[in-house]
Amino acid sequence: MDAALKAIAEPRRREILRLVWSEELPATEIALRVGQVSRPAISQHLAVLRGARLVVERRDGTRRLYRADHGEMARLRAFLDGFWTDGLERLRLAAEAEQRALDDRNRDDRSDTHG
Amino acid sequence: MAELVREVFIEAAPEVVFQYLVDPERYVAWGASEAVLDPRPGGTYRALMGGSHWGEGEFLEIEPDRRVVFSFGWAEPGHPIPPGSTTVEIALEADGVGTTVRLTHRGLPEDAVGDHTGGWDHYLARLALAARGEDPGPDLMP
């Protein structure tokens, strides 16, 4: 995961990731759209993104096409699943503890009144 | 766009549970390690999740003791779920001796839901961590 964090620390790599998120593009097209960056630099950025498994490469004849690895999205879904499931369990425990404390206090108040 | 639904029954009154959705001091007991909440339509929602990732959005609907809706995403630049891009609805229904809480996370990219298998091993590993009381949070962001 360190590799992924390092990969997205560079703003141009984040821009590349956005470009290839929903469409598959060749490096030439990516270089055109990013602008101000040489082709070799784009190739280096793509290599870093591939190394971090954020981008996958596909060969189509002589062309190489790049797109974001949506397997990351599956992992994100898994994260949310786990996060909300664990979170709601913590919510249950906390709210039930507070409810019991309230009930105890109410009972004490009543016994004060009647006692 | 896809959605994720989670439900839990809580033996506490809706008005008790509701405070855990809108009061930052109570919110951190379950949904974040830090929280900035301004619970009114258009108000800020910020929650530090997994120790290092800020979930951000704004409150859209507030019905006291019944329902909270906020927009949601991650603050990291380039994150596929940017702030405000999805919505989370938490609905409370009084149910006998307690409250049924239904959380619906809407607007997630299809890929996040469609291909579950890629994340399964990872998910199990995270469950194991959570079960040991460790925080499996920051590992997963693209």
C-alpha cells in the first residue's frame, strides 16, 4: 500500500489516474491530455502507477493501452462494508450503554420520589 | 450507481440513537476518530475514518429522532469517491423496546459493488484485524 500512497502523492500521476479511470487510453493520448509533460516522463509515471497496481496495461497490436485497476474499487467496497458494519456495532454498544444509564437514573429518581 | 445497506437493532430509544448521529462527541464513539458535524441542511460533515482518511460531505436532511442524510466522499485528491459524490442515509425506526437503524450508502460506483471477489481475501483479513480490536483502516484507499 505504501507504493500506492507514493504513487498518488505526485499530482500528475493523480491526473493520469483520473484520465484512465473510466476509459482506456494509449500513452500518447495521456501525454496530450496531461500537457507540459514529456512522453518519457509520462511513461515513467505509468510505470510507477502500474507498479502500485493502480493502473493496468493491455496490448492491442502495437499499441499499449492503460486503464485504472478497478479491483481497487472492489477493495474500497470491502472497506466500506467492513467500516459501516463495525461502526453500527459500535453505535449499538454505545447507545445501549447510554440507554441503560438513563433507565437506571430514572429508576433511582422514581425510588427517591416514592421512597 | 449502486448502494450498500446495513441494518442493526439497538435496544435504545430513537432519541438516544439520534444523538449519536449528530453530536460530534457521540459520533466519535462509533463512526470516526475525529468528527466535525454541523447538523443542519448544508452544514459540514467531516469524519476522520480509519485513522488517516477524512470522509467529507455536507448534511442534506435532518429529521430529529428519525433520519439523517449526508453527502459523503474522501478528501484525498484523485480519490475515485470525491467529497459529496455519494450519500449516506441513516434512518431510525422505533421498534418495540428499541430502534431499528438502517444505513444506506448510495451512489457508489458500480465497480465498487459489482466485483466483490477481488476484495474478499482482503476483507477477511480486515475482519480478523477488527475482531482483534486493531484498526484496519488506512490500508485501502486507491
